[in-house]
Amino acid sequence: DACYALGLLEDDKEFDDCIKEATAWGTGIQLRQLFSTILLNCTVINPGLLWESNWKLLSEDILYRQRRLLNFPDLHLSDDQLKNYALSEIQKHLRKVGKSLEDYKGMAIPNSNVIEELNNRLITEELNYDMLKMHEEYSQLLHGLNSDQKAIHDFVLQSITLNFGKLFFVYGSGGTGKTYLWRTLLAKLRSEGKIALAVATSGIAALLLPGGRTAHSRFQLPLNPNEASTCSINKGTHLAELIMQTSLIIWDEAPMANKYCFEAVDRSLRDIMKGIKEDYGLKPFGGITTVLGGDFRQILPVVRKGDRHDMIQACIKNSYLWNSCEVHLLRQNMRLQSNWLDSISKDAMQNFADWILDACDGKQCSDIGESWISIEQNWMLPKSHDDFQSI
């Protein structure tokens, strides 16, 4: 360092000064062209050090360009992504004259996979989470899991870590913490820079999931699926690339969807994923760990002009996929754990929750018939001239 400071050794200061001076008038594209010209036509002592000293200047315009290109104003890029993009642009200039970054000692080589991800809006959106913030959120959510939730959480993460590619079904009535569990799993995966797709059968349920979409929107499902349906996902498309990089799929309100929807997604994912490994084509959902959730006591699939038998036949329980499902149950009503509830309110809510479960299980039938439910008087409003006011 002392010899460099005294000018006794050759260095690249003049090239460094040249790049910094050019920032006063040159665009990012022009600066990368200048860097390429210096490598091609000058004797650079330490190309790697020259790059490390100036990469931020050479990549200054990339974030703005990608935001415009992808029409994604909230896009954030890591230093590695910015470096890879700039190196890729420099590599293009060098290859026009038959040279490569590999010809220059100490120069980094661009990762083509990172460049492909940068140009894929779908992948960019799913990786655009603040990993530090996600880690903090995960730590907070993890602390609040009950024993049932924690067990399911561990089984799902084990399937992802060991690449088991299992299919889970989490069965729980309203208030048992399904959405809380989904948020915990999503935060965990996203804190590690992995892709976790959150979908739901209905739009309202999808809004409760961070980054949630309807299953029809995400997987391009047909509106009227049948036993031979597939999704409109072509190999080589951005959506296919997104699926190939996905570690986890969470599908909320699954009992509402027709079994043909799940089977269509299953066929399409098997076809796409076997492009990575042939064995993936033999696993449910192409070997991607998938968690379905919901409550069969709630709305079942709607079958046009169908009767009760048709609706039951349309459930996922009557799909070939059900035999591959690992079923887990959430039993604890987490809404009753609120600190602001006094003991009397908790008892009243518990009684009401138990009554709803009994009604759904057919244990509150009226003497009139099995399709009628008997409601206790204390849960009914007295008859009034002004019903709105009495409420």
C-alpha cells in the first residue's frame, strides 16, 4: 500500500478516476460500455479490484430500469442481483468482440439464473420480501403457536427441508388458527428467500393471506373443470418457471373447491416438475410440499343443478389425491384465548361455539326433520316492531 501511495508500483488509478469522472455526464449503460472498453483496450493490473471499487456506479440505473420494465414500482433488488445484472451487460459487450469476463483475472462471472429471475416478474414479486422483516415476523408468530399448530408447522418444514414433497390437509373449524398457521409458514419460507405460494378458493379468503391470490388466478384454472382438465400453464413460461422454484403451496378454503380443480393443478404440476427430475412426475403436485386447509362443515363445492349427493362427490375427499393426504386436526379455539375476555364471556362464547359445531355435526336437529335446526331462545332476538333498533 505504501508503494502504491508513493507511485512506485503500477496501479489502475487512472482507470478508476476515468470511471468516476464519467459519472458526471454518462448514463449507466454508457458507464458499462466504458468499463468494457477499458478491459478490452487498456492494461488493467487488477480488473477484479477495479470492478469492486466501481460496481455501484456501474449498476446505478438498473433498479429504475427493472421497475419500469416489469411495471413493478415497489421492486427491491439485492446487491448480488444488481452486480449480476451489471456483469451480464458487460459480458454482452465483451462477447461482441470474442472476449469474456473469464479472460480477466479476478473478475466475477454473472449467474445466468439470477438474470432470468430478474426478468421474470412473477418470481421477482415472490422474492421481493424483506427477509429481515420476515424473520422478525416469523419469530413473533412462532411464539404464539399452540401444540397442534406447532406439530403441523414442524411436519411441513420437515417435508420441505428433506424434499419429501408431502401433501397435507389441515382440518379445523373457524377460530382454530388456520390463517395464523399459514402466516407463520409463509413468513418462515420468505425469511429464507424461498418461494411460498399462498392461494385460496375464494377472493375474500385470499385477502387474508400475505401475498395471497385466488387459486384460479395463480394456476390459470379453467372455469368449468372436468375429470380431464389441466391448467393453462405452458412449459418455459414465467409461470412455469415460478412453479419450478416454489418450495411450498398453501391452499386455504380447500373444501369449497371442486375436486377437479385440485386434480387439474396436480396434473399440470407433475408435467412441469418432471422437467427438473423425472421422479417428481410421480408425486402429488409434482413433489412440491402442499398444504390444503379448511372446514368441511362450511360451504362445499357448488354443483350447477346438483343435489346433495353431487356436492359431496365433488369434494376433495372423493378425489384420488385424498389417499395421499396426511390429515392433521386443529382442535383448540384460539378466539377464546383473548386476554380481554372475562370468564363469563369466555364461557358464553365456548357454549355458542360448541352449539355451532353440534349443529354442523347434525346433533341439533329439530323434531320437524333432520334438515331443521333447533335454536335456543336466549340466542334469538325477541319479536319487535323495529328489528333494526332491537339489534
